[in-house]
Amino acid sequence: MAQMKLRLSAHVNSDNPPAIKPVLEQIVADKGTIRQTDQGFDVEAELEGESARALNRLILSELRRAEKRTRMRAEWTSGDTVEKFFDYALKGTRKA
């Protein structure tokens, strides 16, 4: 399947933020920014993958390997389509 460019805007929180920070830094690397907040991390990045669902699953799985009780609210934008996820579940799709 062809690779798509997707823009990620996410809020990640965890019971152990220090455990997931290195994983976020590795995933985002130089493709975006990570900002620490009182509740967790705000992530903005531009990534490539097969689909928003596949990238969302990949990132959340990696984060949960580091800390099981990690939650992610994410919006993935590709072209004029925005897909919203809470953890692994798609919560909605809309036009940008």
C-alpha cells in the first residue's frame, strides 16, 4: 500500500510520563514537536504511513509497551480529511 503523509495532533497522558517520554521522542524525532503539560504531552508531527489507523495503532502500541496505562487522543489530517481517535478507537471523520 502507498505511503501517505499525515499530520498528527495528539494529547498523550500516562500514569508514568517519564517512561513514555523517550518513546515519544524516538517516534517523533525531527518530524515534529513534543511539549510537556501538567496532564501529559502535546504532540505535533508529520509522519508517513499506510493510514491514520495504522499509524495510531503503531504509536499507541509502542507507548503501551513502555507504560500500560497510557491514553492518547489523536487527530490525523491527510489532505482535507481529519480522523479522530481515542486510544485505538476511531471516534469520527470529518472534512478539514
